[in-house]
Amino acid sequence: MPLAVSELWDDLLDCLDLRAKDEGTGLVYEARNQRLGYHRVFGGQLLAQFVRAAQLSCPDKGVKSLHALFARAGRPEEPVRYEVERHHDGGSFAALTVVARQPKGVVATASVSLHTAEDGPDHQAAPDIPGLPGPEHRTDLPPIPWETRTTADLDTALPEPPEFDVWMRAPAAEPELAPALVSYATDLTLIGTALRPVAGVTQHDSGKAFTSAVTSHTVWFHRPFPADEWLLLRQHSPVLAHGRCFGRGDVLTERGSLVASYAQEALLRFTPEAAS
């Protein structure tokens, strides 16, 4: 039976509670997987756990950027082991490699950069954002276990521009979890955004009209932010070609402050019938 939204939220928080392993071989953590009923581990969970592993390894710095490569599908019934190699940990910056491993081998790897907060000039060049949609635009975007709103239909079979805006607000949580929670959400709808111009096909046709799998994902964090206030994920997909799609997005607060950006490449292989 599917978990209720509140249970999904508690389940996600538990998955972000990485446990240190005392093995004398360096920084090693272990985490369990969400109980989503999927045949593989959700990539957003791995992104969020990469962030947490980096934060725990360098607690005096904040995650600045994360670049993940997904090697193979993770098995949801097996915990994930995170092995951290610290390449540099200076007064201002740190650089880590994090390997996500299961008994069958490496599931994903991440290069993570961290930075201490500094003062300096502050400006941005981001377009104005629309007002927050009303509660009548509330939508469900499983497995995200918090409120989301959008004025666009991601699942329309009609051809639409490869753009998608979605607002989200997570429940109250510890402030340090905000980067992990946003990383989790950025993995969900970029493939669906790339599919919007394809008539008659939506993300729900996965396994029938097409096969998809994320191959790489990058998140950059520009400013601190709370995840329990409204955030806009504004994204578009500029290219779909040669069995792959590419998408990118920005994360903005309700006041228009640009707090994060992200990009993703994925396998998107259509069946001969769908491609014709």
C-alpha cells in the first residue's frame, strides 16, 4: 500500500539521517532507501544523500556545487554506502569525491565543492517571476512529499514548449536540510519538461513509448535559503537529440532571489513506433 504524504515525509527525513561507519578507512556513511515501491532507487534520494554526506564530512562549510554521475540503477532493498574522499579542506574551500556503493558495485559518484560564507557585492540578473498560484493550482508530484503548485499541465499529450514552472514548500525541517531537499526535488520533472514538445507522449509513458534514465545531474547553490518557504523551480529543456535530453533550471524564492541552479542530462530512447 502506498505511503501517505506525512509518512513519505518522515520516510525521507529518515533516509537523510546518514549513519557514520567506524571502519578506520576514512569517512564512510550508510543510509537506507525510501519505501517508494519503485524497481530502482530514486535519483533525487541519491542527490540528497550526497549533499548530506558532504555536509557531515565538512561541517564548517556549506555545499557550493554537486556534480553526480549515475553508473547503474540502485536496488531499493539494499542500503547505500557513501565513501568520502577529502581532496582538500582549507580555510575557505573544500573538495570531495563521494562514491555511492551497494554490494553489486558503484551506483553513483559525486564531485562536491564546499565554501564558507563570505561577505561581498550581491546582485543577480534573473527575470521577474510570476506571483504564487492559488491553492486551486495545487498538484501532486510523487514522490515529493510536500505541497506543490503549478499552472501548467506537465502531462498533457498536446505539444507544448519545453518549459515548466513549479512552486514548492516543504514542511518545517532543520535548516541544514534545505540543500538536500531542493536537490531531491530538482531530479523529478526535467525529463517530463523535455517531453512536452512530443505530441502524444508524457512522462507516464515511460517503459512503453520510451526508456529514460538520468546519466548526470549538477546543482549549484548561490545563497542560503529556507526550504519551508515557497520556492519556484523554473526549468526548460533546450535540446533533445540522439537518444538524450538536456534540461536546466533555477530555484528562486517568492521574492525573486536566485538561490540555486541545476542541470541534467538523461537517456531518452524512444520506441520505433513513438519516434515515427
